[in-house]
Amino acid sequence: MTNEDGPGPTPRRASAWVILAVVAAALLVCCCSAAVGLVISWSAGLFHTPS
């Protein structure tokens, strides 16, 4: 089996990398927004015990 498109990754493999990059970016955005929400909640006193 030869690669008739020339050297380099096939379009199928390139699209898989794009999908993985999009998923990684989405996870990063979700984690960062969750961390920011926790920091805001903590600074607002939502996690402190009432006295």
C-alpha cells in the first residue's frame, strides 16, 4: 500500500488530531471556568460555616 498523496499525514489522521485538540480545549475551558466559579464562591463566603 502506497501513499499517493505524497509525504505527510493523511487527511483522516489530521482530522483526528483536530478533533483531539478541540476536545482538549473544551476540557481546559470547562476546568478553568469551574475553578473560577469555585474561587468566586469561596470569596463570596459560600463555603464558610455560618456562625
